[in-house]
Amino acid sequence: MEAILVDCVHNSLRNFMIKNSIFLCERLCAEFPSEINMQLLASCYLQNNQAYSAYHILKGTQMAQSRYLFAISCFQMDLLNEAESALCPANEPSAEIPNGAAGHYLLGLIFRYTDRRKNAVHHFKQALSMDPLLWAAYEELCILGAAEEANAVFGDAAALCIQKQYFHHGLASPNIHMCNEDHNSVSARNFGSEGNSPRQLKQTQGNNLRDIPGNYHGASMMGGAATQPLNSGSSNMSFYSTPSPMATQLSGVAPPPLCRNLQPNGPNLSALSADSSPRSTVNSTIQAPRRKFVDEGKLRKISGRLFSDSGPRRSTRLAGEAGAITSMGATTVVANGISNSSRYLGGSKLSSAALRSVTIRKGQSWANENLDEGIHNEAFDDSRANVTSTTSSSFPTGDTRSLEGGANVPIGGVVMNGTRVVTGASEILVLLRTLGEGYRLSCMYRCQDALDVYLKLPHKHYNTGWVLSQVGKAYFELVDYLEADRAFSLARRASPYSLEGMDIYSTNLYHLKEDMKLSYLAQELISTDRLAPQSWCAMGNCYSLQKDHETALKNFQRAVQLSSRFAYAHTLCGHEFVALEDFENGIKSYQSALRVDARHYNSWYGLGMIYLRQEKYEFSEHHFRMAFQINPHSSVIMSYLGTALHSLRRSEEAIEMMEKAILADKKNPLPMYQKANILVSLENFDEALELLEELKEYAPRESSVYALMGKIYKRHNMHDKAMLHFGLALDLKPSATDVATIKAAIEKLHVPDEFEDL
């Protein structure tokens, strides 16, 4: 009875009949109460986005897998302290983190969101050392500004680590192999939920709905509705209590191949029902991701061989191995099919999705399917559980020889030659090195370098939604809005269901003043996923472009409500508060963004602008400098930092900063104009006039340029030229404030400068 109920639960989960799985699993737990069965019930609730139910079921449990699932429940409910305590019990300081790399990754996210950057970096690096294919951990390190070069992370040591893991899987006994496989696939499934705010189901940072409903918020760009654009990255996700219809529908695309390719009768049933161990309960659905890299036809052929030698073993396991396997599986059990959350735990959701599709096209069935979910095959034995960054040095020479010598290794239900495993590992790492280096450079705002790296990708990988979205963000940071528009448009065409980078795309259209395209994009995103913060950011930008700042603010606040860890939404709220001249709330919004992501330079910039307008120049200089340290390549930040320095009467430093800004972006007229202003204040009129004459070529329709030239001619007592330039400035329809200033200057045209202020 127990084995049949377990199998029915897994079948329901595989077919996304979540309510049915919960009902049957409740019957299972009533008839056979055990912690392992409670884990399966908790996993059903997590699959149904009921983290609070899983929380109460697992509270107080002690098994490693139970603690891991409990920590995920706490994470989704924003109970970060409890999540940390579950992973690192205070009474067991030396206890191992459950689920290996996945556990370290989850702990890293907890430390990140509790503002303990050093600890977060440590655990993300630990996760990568245990699982070199855990892309999400590398993405988080990039967002935190602590990532090593991709060549170092995905190099020879990583290849040896991968080979060692698969070698151990291949040479382990069939039962052990299955345990490990279950443990890993399970971890991957369970691990996917980075809840940003309590009970939030959607992700905010980059998500490819192929994997699960959610939105990847990665990009935290400044270019909001109200200011010059100055990314994301964070990666940060939120879970909403109820997914939108579209998201729910798409969520089935991610997990489909879970263990769905196991035959429902025969080997699948026997393997699952071998005992009540979590391994068996979880394996059915979690094992599949590993096989999902093989095409459907192959899977059907392979599934028959998957347990080809399990005839007698099945009966043996059913009869008497439950106890032994249960004890072994204590830490390998994984909640089946937590697909809805598996996408959200990492900042790199979408990137990993792109990588996954790449692997599928490669046809490398051995590859780890959970690149974005942060789980790789953690060995079941202690030696594998303790894999560290020194893996390469500890890798047995004999193991390498065995693999390279052609030993057959079963991986994901397919028996592969050891040489192919070595070759496949190298190919995947080559791809990750390119993608990783491009992403790292983007997070360092070395955007042109990042673009050059992305161009090295094969054509089929470059033209994926995630990569094109990253290219669009890079062009956006370079203030090349036309190229950014082109890249984002291609990304939409490649992945019309993905919301990765769409918040930045909407801001890009805002700066291009493409109101029709922006309106169409906003409505498309809302219809795709009405619970994604990117959708409401696009809608807010649409209203902001129409100068309806109050409605825009409501839309941005809706995005914050859906995902409190979506830093960009907080920043856009700040921009709208500034547009409404509500500086107090603007400061609060920017500070909220910085609490989510301390490297979100857009908010540092926004605070600097507020303090500059309030004439608090020291505060302004501090915040602009913080933004400059994070993004030292932005000519906009340099320009305003120079303005703040000039206001503090540090004119030489200001001019030096303006010259850096001009060199950084020769198409940006702002630093040239500000430098001319500083030169005028220093009474260096000839040099200022020469600079303004050059600036007219770049910005022929900027009224402020002509107004400043008129002011200089007036100081030279060249009244005719002064009047001409003041008239040209008025003809260009400046703002009402500038009109009043220019008219006042015309009225005082013949008044000597020393009497102007009298």
C-alpha cells in the first residue's frame, strides 16, 4: 500500500495534478507516519506554492533533507533567521550543510539578504567548488562584485571535479548510484526558490519561463522613468502566493521531463516503492532533469534500460532493503517536483536556462540539468560531500586514467564512455567560461569588453533570449539606446515568454520616447505575467513618459509589492517621487533599493541628485562617489560628481572629472556643457566659448548651450551676439523655468554685471 501511494503521488506531481498529490500524500502520512513521508508531503505543498504548510509540517524535524526543505520554506516566507538556523543548527556548529552545493548556495542567499556579504561570498564559492556547474552561484558572485575570472572558476580544476563526480557515480554500486542521483536531482528541484518577499512565487531577475513561472530581476538599472540611465543583475527573486494564468501554464515547461520518462509500471514503480525512503519518493520526479538532455525518442529507448539489471534487485529492495536504504537516503531525499520554486533561488535563473537549452542542443545527456537551480551531483559518500576548491589536487590519478581509458559510466540512465564524459565536461566548461566572463564584465560595467566576449559565442548560443538580453543591457549602460532596442527586440523574438531584462527594455524605450512601442510592450508583459515586477515596471515607465507621475508611481509600487527584493522597482519609485518633488519619500525608496542590493549604483546616483538639488553638496558628492566606485565607466555619474565638486569649490578636481567624463562618452553633451559652466565661473571665457562652439555640433538643439553662449557674449559686452543667442535659445522651446531665466537675462542685457544682483 505504501509503495503504491508513493508512486501515485509521484505520478500526480509529474502530471501537475498537485491537489491530487497532496490528498494522496496526506493519506500516505496518515497510514504510514514517518519523517520521510512528511518530506514528500512538504514537497507537494512547496510545489503548490504553500510554503507555510511545508513550514509547519517540517518544523522541528532533524533529518538533513528535512532541514533543507524547511529552510527553503522559511526562505520563501522571508523567515531568513529560521532558514539559517535550519541549515546551521546552533547546537551543532560542526554539522555539515545539508545537500552539499545546494545547501551552501541557499545559505549564501540568506547571508546576502541579511547584509553579510563576506559570508555570502564564502558560501557561494564553497558551492562552486563542490559543483563547478552551479552557474547560479557564479552569477551571485558577479552581482556581489566578488567573482574571479571565469577561466579560473571553470578551468582544469572544475573539469577534474566533474570527472571525479561522474566517475564515482559510474563505479558505485547500482543502489548507491541511484541514491546519489536522487539526491542530486532532488536537491536541484528543491533548491529552486529564492523568495524575495513572503509567499512570493515570481522571480524578479531573470527568468526564463521555460523553467518555472517567475521573472528574473537581474537588472537593476538606473535608467528609470525620470533620469538618465545609468544594471542588475541582482539577482533576486520573489515568490508570489498565486501565479498568473500564463505563468502557471508555462511552469509546466520547466519540469516536464522530471522523471517523467521513467516507465509508470515495471522499473519505475519498483524503484519508487522499494521502500518509504525519501530517495524512492523523490527519485521519480527529480531524476529526470538529468535525462532531459536527451531527446524524447532516446528517452523512451533508454527508460527500458534504466533499471535493466534491477529485476531481482527490485524484489530484494521491496522485500528488505528499506531500512538500509532509508538510513542512507536520510540526506538524499528531496521534495519532488518543487519546480515552481526551483527557479528562484538563484540570481542567475535565466542565464542558466539559456545554458540548459544550449546543452539540450548539444545533445549531451550527461550534463547537469540544474545549472540554474544550483545543484550538481554531490557524491553520496563523505569524500564527495567534502569536495572543496582543492578538488583538482585531491583527484585520484587512477580515476582520471579510468575515465580516459574508456571505462563505461552510467549517467542519467545512459551508459557513456569515459572519454565522452571528459570531452563533454570540457565542452560545457568552455561555454561557461565565455558566458561567465561576459556576465562578470557586465557586472563590473565593462560593457564594451562584455560585448566583445559575447561575440565569441557560437551563433546558436548568441541568438538565445538570455544572451541577447545581456547584450541589450550592455548597450543600455553604454547609452546606445538604438542598439539596445535592437538587441532587446531580438531577445523578445527568441524568447517571447521570457521577462528577462524587460524592465530595462521598457526604460530604454522611455529614453527613446517610443511611446507606442512602450505601451505595446507593457500590455504584452501584463498579459504574459501580471504578477511579475517587470510587467509593472514597464507599465510605470509608460505612464511616466506621458508625465502622469502619480499613476506611474502606483505601478512601480505594485512592482515593489510583488517583489520587495526587486531593487530596480524601488529605484523607479524614487525617480517618480523626485519628479513629484517628494524628496523625503524619494530618499526612502532609494535607501530601500540599497538594502536589497548595495551595488545598485542607480540608487546611489538618485540620492546624489536629491542632495544636489537640496544644495547639500557634501552629501551629494559622497553618494555620487559611491556610484562612481561601483560604475567607474559612466559619463553621467562623472558629470554630476564633477558638478558636486564644483559646488564645493573644488574646481580643479571638477574639471578633471569632466574631462574623464568627456573621454568616457564623447557623444554625451552633459560633461562638455558642465565643463564650460565651470570655466565661465572661473572667468575663462575664451576656452568656455570654444568648448561651446564644439558642443553645438553634438547638440544643435540644446537651448541651454545657446543661453550660456549669450551669457558669455554679454560679459564681453558683445550685446548683439548675446541677444542673438538668447533668441536662439528661446526658439528651441526650453522649459518654463529656463524661459524665465533667459528673459530675465535679456532684460538685463545692458546692465553691467556688477549691478545685476542689486
